[in-house]
Amino acid sequence: MAFTPFHDRGESLSIGGLTLENGNARIALYGRLDIRQDQESLKNLRVLRAELDAIMVSLERQKSLPACVSSVEVTHAMKNPFDN
């Protein structure tokens, strides 16, 4: 396991061209994973399955999950460097 789901310590995992990025509120998956009929693809799929299983177990252990949470990122205001 590359990271503990939803316990962000700056971890990410690359599987082929697919990236799993850990966060406290969400886990992002992005990129592309080509699945061919070869040993490398089989290995990549096993790693992906293990990571997805761990994420699912983490969610299933939570007592009460909301039906849906906002995907809006929490940010803070920044001074515009072009304003004088």
C-alpha cells in the first residue's frame, strides 16, 4: 500500500500513466492506464485493484457517510501580484 487513504502526507502513486493522489477529503485519480495482454498490464491491474480495495475498505469503515459531498476545493484569498 503506497498510502493510507484519506490521510494526506503528500503521497501519490503512479501506475503506468495513471496517478492516484492522496488527500484528506478526497483521492484524485487522473491520467491514462493502457491495459494490454501482457505481464506489465497484469501487474498494474493488481496494484490498482489493491489500492482501490484499500480505499473502499476505508470508506466502508466509516460509521456514516453523507450521500454526497461538495467537490469544491477550499482555498484562501491571495493578493494579486499585479495590483499596485
